[in-house]
Amino acid sequence: MALSVSRRIFRALGSCDYLSLSLRSFYISNVGLNGHVSGGSLSSVQSSVPGKSSFDVQQRYFTSILTSDSSESAFPLDMLSRKQVLTPDRKIGLYQDLVIPVTNFHKEDKGLMVLAGDVFDVPIRKDIIHRVVRWQLAKRQQGTHSTKTVSEVSGTGRKPWKQKGTGRARHGTLRGPQFRGGAVMHGPKPRSHAIKLNKKVRRLGLKIALSARAAEGKLMVYEDFELPSHKTKNIVNHVSQMENTKKLLMVDGGLIDEKLKLATQNLHYVNILPSIGLNVYSILLHDTLVMSRDAVNRIVERMHTPINR
């Protein structure tokens, strides 16, 4: 197998005269126009670097990665990497069931759990997420804004001055919109800002949000949320051990455990929801989603329940 010679060889070794000269002569004599070097010529570079082993030279100055499955016999097996490289070969949105490990706050192995593919592996559609978020934010507006019209504003209804003869503009009241303390014309009144969104679209939005977190590797399943005590430091230490976690959303199946509620109520970056309250906007606000086994079962059951029309 041919090894690609990186150009950073000469940039990294520019300060070393002896090594730079050896590598430059090696490059001119052994590397052709295709930019590759054969395995037999590699020994000349290794022998020209004093005080360096062959493995150190290859690991530092060559960018190609060889595995033990290579059919070339020019390289000893002890010089080749045996580390398995995992590549994400799974495509998202194929409705395939996912197998995820189950753990708890003590990092114990609690087996595996199968996530339904029609809930946790649906195609990602940003337009559906946008519609559901707009529906949520519009529906949660209180709509209590109110202004007073001419008939509602406090003040006298007497005509301020006579119609003619004063040289001033004619007015019938001092509580018009052009006066200080007067009414507001075409102002807001209490109303509902909710917009209509079909139930199947809302349900699809939740499936897409769960599928996105599962595809990112930001979905974890715990056996339960039992804590030894209500101390906040238990949650702080646990969250600090999670990689790339800034905001955490924990979803439990039924009622929230009292110890967990006390341990997280003073942390602005950890929130708890029951499974019935899980929604798209809350999932998007948190970069990591932790669900209990009971919560997953309830969500799947809810997604499989026929829609009442």
C-alpha cells in the first residue's frame, strides 16, 4: 500500500538542517509526479533520522492510515494500527428500530432498549419543526393586552369650547386620541393568538425532534431517575461528566421524583418534564435529552394511539 507524503514534512522540519536535507533528497529521488512513496523506500527515511524509531517517524510525518487488514507485506504488522474506525454508515429516516444502551446515574449497565423506528428514526423535515414551533409559541401567548377606546377612557364628556368664534379647532371632547390622557384608536384588545395546526402535524413534529436527537447521539435512556439524596451536587457532578452538554432535559414517565426535583430546581441548565409534557420547543432548547425507560414506553404508546377526529 502506498503512503501519501504530506507537504507538512518540510514545514515541520524546516528548522532541522540534517533532517530537512535527508528528507528533501529522499523526496527528490524516490517520489514521482504522482506524490506517492513505496514501502521499500521508507527505510531510507527511517535510517536517516538519528535518535528516532521507525514508528515515531511514520506517526509524525505521514498522514496515511494503514490497518492490519492490509494485503501489503512490505510493512510489519507491529507498525500498523489495529484500532477499529467506526464510520456512521446508518442513514437517517429509514424507520429502522434503534438499539440503545440503558444506564443510570451510577453509570451501571442496565441492558439494552429498542426504540421504535417510526418514532425515533423518521426523516428530518425542518419545515414541520418550524410550523410546530410557531404553533407552540403562538398558543402560549396570554393575549391580555388591552387599550381603551373613547367610550372607555375616564374623563368628562363636556364640549371643551363653543363650536365657533374662538379661532381654535372644533372639538366635542377632550378624550379623543389626539389629546393627552385620551383614547387609543385601533389599539389591541384581549384575544387569542393561537393558530390551527393539524394533530398529525404536531405528532410528526415531536417524532422529528426525537429522531434528530437520536441521530446526533444526544438521546440517552436511563433505567430510572432515583438519586441517593436531594443534594444538588449529585446532578452537577453527573452533568459535568457528560460530553458537550450545556443544557439538559430530563423526561420521566409519571410523577417527578421529589429528590430529583429538589436536586435540580436550583440549576438553570437542567429541566425536568413528565412524558405527557414533552414538546418540540423544549427539546430544541436543550442540546441533550435524557429519558427514562418508562418515559420512552409512554411516548411510543402515545405516538401509536389513533388520532381522535
